[in-house]
Amino acid sequence: MLIVKPIQNKNLQKEYCEICGTPYLPAAMAFYAEVDGKLVGVSQFTLKNKQGYIECLTERPGSDDWEAMFIMGRATMSFIETCGIYDCFCREDATDESSIKRLGFRRNEDGAWFVSLEGFFNDHCKHH
């Protein structure tokens, strides 16, 4: 069974980041994904200046569950949108390019990975 949940304890966030081999970002909020009780990956993100930033979407070494990572990425984006933030960016090195595209990000005029979350989860086909 897939579970995607927020990490509400910074020590646990740091531990999961270490397990996944990604830098721990103390100022970032985070989600984790697990399947059948085993950690699959971690997502860290920040909110600043009315913009959301996916800082990392990192899979645990040896894991190969793109669907769990996709769902965790979309959960992160949904949380950002729930906060009333509609401009969402994904760092170039947050995850692999195919995963960034699969989540719905496209390059903007400045070359950054961007998606507008306004209506993204309501009526995807109409707005995007």
C-alpha cells in the first residue's frame, strides 16, 4: 500500500534525506512516500514570495517506483496550491527531466521549470 504523508519532524526529515542521498534542507517542508512500510522517496519544497519551489524529489537508492514518486510530487504540488500559491517551480536538479515533465512542468521564457497551479487540480484539460 502506498502512503504519502508530510514529514512533521525535522529529525525524521533529515534521516529520510540521508537515506535517499539528498541534502537535508532545514528550511524546507517535506513529504515522504512509502510502499508496504518501506521508504520510497522524499520531497522537499519551499514557499517564498508567493511562489512554490520543489527543491528535491529524490527516490531512495535501489527503489524503482516512478508511480509513487509521481504521486508524491503531485501531493507536493497540491499542498502548494492549497496554500494559495499558484506559481510553482521545480529546481533543475530536483529529479530527472522526464519526471519533471511528467509532473506537468514546462520551461518558461527564462528557462526555468514552471507550472501554473491555478485550476491545475480542478479542470486540468481546460487550463493546460
